[in-house]
Amino acid sequence: MSVKLKALTVLSVVVVIAAVLAIPRHLGRSGDIRAAFDAEFLTRPDGYQGICKHYGFEFPSEPLQMDPGLMYRAVADGAVDVIDAFATDGRIPAYDLLVLKDDKGFFPPYYAAPLVRADTLQQHPTIETVLNQLGGKISDQTMQQLSFEVDEKGRKARDVARDFLESLDLIQAGAQSGDGSAGSITIGGKQFTEQEILGEIIAILIEADTDIAVRRKLNLGGTMICFNALKAGDLDLYPEYTGTGLMNILKRGIISDPDKAYETVQREFQEQFDLVWLEPFGFNNTYTLTMRKEHADELGISSISDLASYINNL
């Protein structure tokens, strides 16, 4: 990339951030609640439209569409009041945000696990054994801390992933990649920090434990970009979430029981797409609605029902 193009890119980011932070706190009636959601949350069935229907409310002003990387800063600075957030995002405690209780059980469980092409496992059966070492090893708090290391401390996802694997003795310090004599695979990921970290964890572990060469195609975009690339064979695996698989891909209703949700996606992905869910990592990265803690306390809001009631009484 040329120096001129880099300068323009940086300028564009600065302009976007400045525009977000310049949004008036309240547009319209006094007390209005302003929301900002990422593009995928605005369109998926377990997102904006679904939660409004489930809880019986609509925001006074149409929610803004915003990049996930900007939403946390925008809500923390008071440019908006409500965002969608991932429960394991380290910026929630860092910015003193409050996750609103999903008291009517709208969001399904979102347990993350490697989603792999069956023919990839046939060619490289060791992958299943290697990756199942991660089963149950990443708690909600651990994933939140890993994300914090990248988002707030500015560390590289690859370094954070390597340190995590070393801390569990899943790889040795300074472990080198295999020689690639067993062939190669391509690992993908969606465009947010957690997915980049998980992609690196998967890639580094495979490289350290096998002679498979790993190509990385991380930060590809949203769910359907990764899923369609997997089906087409452009990817061999990527981390996916049970709730996303259930509602966004299979178009099924909510299954609140985590084990039943996993069993359903595991069975139906195998039958319909010849794709295999390996053991879940352990954490539940459910969607949330999130506010500044100070603002939520001021309005007496601690749950999504409270938010709905406040909005409906404006």
C-alpha cells in the first residue's frame, strides 16, 4: 500500500470516529434512547427485529449501523446509549458497561466451536484430535481477558493466542511449525477480535502439533461470507457459534438448552452440509444489549424488560 493510500485510510478512520463522537446525545424528544448496532445484528433473526418483537418495543429513533470496533467507544463516550455487544468482549468491563439481563430468554446459547469440512477431516484426521484438546478450555472470563489484551492493550492476536496455548501447556515455548509435508489447510474467521484470536489459537495449535501447513484468511466478514466459503471449499474450517448456526444458518427457533442446541447443529450441519462441529471451546459468547452502567443506573434499567418499559413510556 502506498504512503498516500495509507494516509487516506487513516484519515477516513479519523473522520468516521469524529462523526460518531459528534452525534448529539439525544436527538428528538428529551429522554430518547439512541441505539447503534453492527450490520449483522440489524439483519439476523436473533438480532434487532427479533428482540424488539420479543420484548414489545421499538427505539424512538432508527438505530445507527456502526462498525463493532466503534460501538464500544461510542456508547462509553455517550454518543449512543445502547449497543449490541458480545458477552465475552473485554471492553465491557474496561469501559464500565452494563450487560442488560435477558430476562425473557430471547438470545439462544452461543457456544463457540471449530466448524470443519468433513472431507478435510478425512484427509487430515489428526485435526480432530488436536483441536478437541481445546474442548472446555476457554471460559467466558478467559475469552474476555484475551480480547482485552488485543483491543485495549494493543497486542497482536497471534501473540495473545500463543501465550494462551503455552499457559495451558498445549504447546511449548518457542514451538516451531511443522514442515508442511502433510499438506495444507485454510482457516477463516469473521471480522472481529474474538474470531481473530480463535483463528490464531486453532492455527498455532495445528502448526505445532502436526506437519500441516496453515493458511490464514481471518477477518473475512460476517457469518454467511465464512459459511459459504466453507461450503465452497475455499476454507477448511472456522470458529462458529451454536446460536448462529441454529438461527442464522438453519433458520430454526430458539433452543435455550446449550446441549440440545449443540446436538441440533451438530446433526443437521452434518446431514445438510457435510460439515462437522468439533468440541466447543467452553465459553458462551451470547449477544447482549449493553449500556453505560452509570446511565443505566440513572434510568433504573438493569434488564431488557426495563429498557422496553422505559422506551414505551417515553
